Amino acid sequence: MHKPYILAIGDIVTDAFIKLNEDEAEIITDEHGNKKLAMDFGSKPPYDYVDIVQAVGPSPNAAVSFARLGAHSGLMAYMGDDLPGKDMLTYLGEQQVDTSTISVAEGMKSNYWYVLRYGAERTILVKNEKYEYTWQEPDEVPDWIYLSALDGASWNLHLELLDYLRKHADTKLVFQPGTFHFKWGAQKLAEIYARSHMTVMNKEEAADVTGRNVEDIEDLFDGLHNLGPEIVVITDGPHGSYASDGKKIISIPNYPDPKPPVDRTGAGDAFASTITTALAQGESLETALTWAPINSMNVCQHIGAQAGLLDKEAILSLLDTAPEDYKPTLIAGSHEPSIEDIAAQLVVNPKGIFAADESGGSINKRFAQYGIEDSEEMRRNYRQLFFTTPEVEHQLSGVILFDETARQRTDDGTPFPKLLADRGIIPGVKVDKGIVPLPGFEGEGVTSGLDGLPERLADYREMGLRFAKWRAAINVSSTLPSDAAIAANVHALARYALDCQNADIVPIVEPEIVHQGDFDITRAKEVTAKALDTLFDELALLGVNRKALILKTSMVLAGSEQPQSSPDEVAKATVDVLTHHVPHDVAGIVFLSGGQTPEQATANLQAISNQGSQVWPITFSFSRALQEPVIEAWGGHAGNAARAQEVFADLARKNSDATVQQDGMKTIF
């Protein structure tokens, strides 16, 4: 799975937390409901203790949170070259935060604030040093940039950030405004809001920014969406939080405190950074909104903004034991996920897609090989065996069905698509009609099925199918494929993809480089690159949304009549082609197993994963590699079903494991 790079931008400070003796101060509430911290003027009130907390502030807090949650984290901040500054750099390095974009001002002090703690509340004495806020070019283009509190002298940095974002359209901006952002107002920050993918603030801040009614949550969301962000998150103190993607508004209560809060410093930063990381890792808005309050709650149980920040495993553990009412609630719009959401869910590691979509002719050949009677009922029994295998939902995100299979039911009458969906497996369908000869081009074909496709897609969506697949077969030799064959096939793939998205269905485009043939891995790499370039040019020409599209592609392999390369050679060739010929905003890439044995496909998948994180999620969409040993174990006999399911579960687990990078090569079979 791709490890997203999130760059936080904002001021950094060392906090000295001074715990006031509660007998020496008090809270006074004025006639407007404003709370004041009161102490006798001119007195020398004793304090309980002081805690020194390094490298904090909304953006540093977020950067540490990103790292703990499994992202590649960086921080752009400004500090002096004094001892507190050096200590902060050391600390951030220990927290796995990239500090290469931190600017260190020679001969200047670092920001140092004093936090007066009284109970669980705090009052902060702030002094910002006067740094030269200039853009620090990151070595790697961030997937996400997280902008939060900066000093009022930083306006030019905001302009430089906007210029950088114009040059890197794929980078998503998260805006968590700070004090000076609110002082500047929405008009001055109009382009920042317009470029933001998400903004996060509390309810009172949202009312101030929009001029809308603070008690009308839908009106607040409307106002913030009008400024430009696709996703808006609003927190409401003890009443929980809300999030909107422009189509729906969902709410979540606060995660219950195991004991009274110790200190609320950094709770908002934990919330905003957690929801950002979850979305960057491909989670849905609903899932992200369940994670964020957990991290926020735990921060409140510790002194300082970072001591309580959790890793993903700890968040998921607390989520598993959450109260029954701790779940997102729809308060406006529809819970129906977008096709971008569904595409992201299909490629979340360590899950893959099971291609159970053989046509009648293909499955007849498999049955004949093992002496199995070919009938609709036997095919139904065979598919049911896979779809009812216990626990396989932990390894499979989706299943591609054939039209016949999509209309079949289990023994108890449950439609196969519903059975899968109820198990958390997204059902999809193969929609092409197979390959027909390409006139005038011997040995080459083009995939058919565009006629009547919009109507068929509407029918499939009504049946509960949420994604589709179209396969184009590209034959390879010293002279093939012709430019005409590539052009005809990628045009059909692009037309199909556009029809799918218009029908609210995620398209999987599959330009398969056919394994049968006498060609080496260099020739396979050359043809794959050309096919991908032509495909993505055609998709762009038709305006297909790449964020809601999955590429299903062959691994780069020598033809079946040539000696096969090692998994490491296959992995390097495959990753090299994909890196240079697949746009970075494609939702994900899944590999077909065509022509490989189950052992070979899994070993090559593991070797590709061992190449490290890529810019897209990468997983499997295997057919033969998940079925061949199963059909052999089953043999068409009901008494063998349990054993066949064990074989399938084992294959699914091995391929799921192979989507995760291993420190060293291991024996898979």
C-alpha cells in the first residue's frame, strides 16, 4: 500500500506547562458567558510543577500524529538556532518526522510559550519571534499538505504555497485555520479556501468565517462548502463532531473518556490530523470520522499535545471496544458512497479483488479438465463455494461476477450480490462481450460490448453491483501489436469507463498483455508502456475521472515460450513501467494473474510489494491463481466443499499477505 506523504506547515514552539495551584486562582464567568482566569494582582501565587513540552503547535502536533498513524510525515516550520531549536529538531527526528523543510534562522531564538494550566483548561502566554517566512521546496511532492496556525508575518508564504499548488494539481490541501487566519478573514483567504480539499474548524469559528447562524449546522456547512472545500469538518465540543462531503452530513459523538481529562491542549490537532491521515490512506469519510475522536480523547488524558497520540493499531483496538452508539449518524443527504469512495475501498491493502467472472465457454473448459459436469446448477454450486468461505472477507475487498453469476442465489435464496455486500465485499460485474477479430489485422482482435452498455449498467446498479470490468487482450510478437489494435482497444476501454461513471459505477480498465507468445521481458515492458500511454491519453480525451478508476494490468513478464524472469526482475520491470506511464491520481492498480501458476503469481506479487510504497495502492485481482487449486480439490463433489473452501481461504490469505512489504524474502508456498 502506498504510504502517503503529508507535509504540515505551521509555527513550532516549546511549551512550558505551569500547573497552577487551584487554591490560588479561580474561574470567573462574566455576563456574556466568557470565562476569565483570575488571580490576585501583585501576588506571588505558588504553582504545583512545570512540564516542558518540545516541538508543539497545531502543525508539529499534526506531523507527529501523521507519522504515528503510518504516513510519511514532513514539517515546514521556522525556528532559531538556539538550544530549544536544536532540541526540537532532535525530537522530531526521533518521531519519524522529516525535518528537511524546516528553516533554521541563524542567531535567532525559537518560539517559547508559557501555558497556565488550571484544571483541564489552559491559558497560553504567546510570543512569536519574527522569522522570514519563505517557501522551503520539499524533495518529494506531497500527496497532502496540511496548513495550520502561522504568525501574521507569513502572508507571502501563503502566496508561495498557492503558487506551488498551481504547479502540483494532484496535491490535496487541508486547511485548519489558526488565529491569524481568522483575523485575516475569508475574503483575504478566498483562494486558500477555494484550493482546499478539506477544512476543519469548530462551530463558532465556522459561524465567524461564514457569517451564518451558529446553531444551524446545515447552514454552516453550506457556507463553508461555498468557499470551495470538498470536505468540511466541524467540531462542536461536548456535542461531538460533524463532517460533510457536499452530498451528506454525518455526525459522531465524542469517544467516552475513561477518566476525567487531564489537559485538552492539542485535542483539536489530534482530531484534524487523524481524519486527514485516514482519508490519505484511502479510508471513507465515515471511517475517518470514527478514528478522529478516539485520538482526540486520548490526547486529553495526557499532559502536552503529543504524549497521547495513538498509532493506527491502538485506534482500531479502541474502535473495536467502542460503545454501541459510537457510530456515524446521517443527519442530511445520503449514505450512498461516491464512486471515488468505492474505488478507494476496492484497493485498500491487504485486501484484493477475486475475479470470478469467467464466461460460459471459459468455465466449461475448466470443468472439462477435471471431469465436472457443466450445467448452470453446477456452476452455481461452484461459485457458492467461494462466496460462502468463512472469514474470506478479511482478504477480499470485491468480487467480479459474470452476468449469469450475478443473477444466481445461494441455497437459501440470497442473491449472490447481496450475500457479498452483507459480508462487506463489494460486488462487481464483467460487462464486455468478448473479443472479436479486428478486420484487416490478422491475429488481433478488439473487445465488443459497447452496444446497449448504458442500459445494462443501469440494470446492474439496480441489482447492487457497484463496479465493472472490461478486458482488452493485446497480443505480442516481434511485430504485434499494431497501432490500430491498441487504438481500437483503448478507445473501447475509455468509452466503457465513461459509461460506467455516468451510471455511478466504478470502472476497472484491463489492457491485458497476453502471456502466450515468444517475446522477452524487454519486449513486454515496451508494449505495456505504449498501451498504457495510449490508454491514459484516450481516457483524458473523454474526460474520465481517474480518481474513480482502477487499472487492472499484467505484470511485466516474458511470453510463455521464453524462460521466465525471477520475481525480483519482474517486480523491477513492472514498477518501472507503472511509475513512468500511469498517472498518480488513478485510484489504484490491481494485477491479473494471466498465464502464471498460482505460486508464480503470488511470488511476483510479493516481489512487487517488496519494491516499497508506490504513489497508488497496489493489490491483486486474480482469477486462475485463486481458483485452480480449489477446483482441483472440489472436483464437482459436494463432500469436498469444506476442503475446497480451506484451500481457497489459504490462497486468499497468501495473496493478501503478499500485498504487504516484507523485510526479507519468505517462502510463500
